Amino acid sequence: MFLASFHFPVASLGIIVPIGILILFVLYVLKSSFVYASGDEIITLERKYFGDHMPDGRTVALKNEVGMQARVLGPGLHRLTPFIYSTKKHKFLVIPKNKVGVVRSITGA
């Protein structure tokens, strides 16, 4: 009986919905601003927007260039500019004792 007589003001929805959308947007920006790598991970960065284009023949981008970045992020919490970088986590490669690891370079000498 009590719920049937309750009247929710429709005018307040005009304020609640935009505030809810704004809160969700702020939470999304905060989530995309931080990235965490555990102790056995490394993070590679790819810059998507807002930078110079790489010269022809290069495969790794330097600072302020669009493309796969030369710098990587080690274990820990890191802050990034949202929407500019995409990140990818990789596990460290552990080479057992009495084994040899070979590194191939895709760029440089």
C-alpha cells in the first residue's frame, strides 16, 4: 500500500542521469590512466595518437612518435596519459640454468 502511493519526482531524473554519466566517465578515465604490472611482468607501450610519424624504415618509435615505443614499463604501478597509449602485458622469460638465450633484434645494429 505504501509503495503504491509513493511518487518519484520525474524532474530529478533530469539531474541524476547526467551526473551518473559524468561519474561513469570519470571512473573510466581514472581506470585507463593507471596500469599495474606484477613482479613477473613487463608492459610494452604503443602510442596511438598525438605524435609525429616515424621515419620510413624504422620499426620502433622514440619519444613523441606514434607507434610501438622503445621504452617499456617494469613491475609496479604506472600512470599514463589516458586514450593516447595502448598497453600490453608480457610475462618475463626465464632461462633455466645451463641453457642459453638468444636475442634477435628487429631494428638497429
